[in-house]
Amino acid sequence: MELTNLTVIKLVEKAVTNEVYTNIPVALVNDHVVRMSIMTEPYFWHFHPDSDESFLVLEGSICIDLEDRTIELFASQMFTIPKNVKHRTRPNGGRSVNLTFEKGDMATVKIKDLP
């Protein structure tokens, strides 16, 4: 997908999918990317060694599991995970749609499932 400046982005149209997990880049901002995530099942445990990651829920709600607690976010709520913090996201219910804001060249390190 080519991202261009000076373009109106219709997020509702991009959120139409039957995939279990979709992560679509929707905008570039300096050295960061804005992605739209649509999920119906949990994402794997991971961390980012070189970038924070912010989540903004658009539809439904998500749970962000951390090693010691779970953060529940609803539509219009935002939460930032600092770099190196182990986490996973999962829909709270049947489906969630959220935006993530992160460095464009961010590394994702998959880890063994945590209890």
C-alpha cells in the first residue's frame, strides 16, 4: 500500500474485513507510522526494543495484557506502552478496531506465551 500526503483517509472503509487479524498502515508521520488493527483473536506476546507503541480504540474494546495486569480500553480511549514492555493485545468481545502509533522501523520481538 502506498501512503501519500494530502489524502483523506476513510478509516471506516479500511476496517471492512473478515480476517482474524489485519494490520494496515494508514498514514506516515515523520518517522512514525499509524496502523489500523482489526482483530477477532489475540495477538501473540511480544515487545518492541526500540519504540513505544500507542493504542487508540475506534470500535469495540481491547485488552492489553501486561505481565502483571490487564488494561481494558474502550472506544475513544488511548494507552501507551513503553519500549521493552512485554504485552499482547486481544479483542474484548467479538471484534475490535484500533489505531497504533509507532516508529516506522520498529522491531517486534515475539516471546513465549506468558501465564
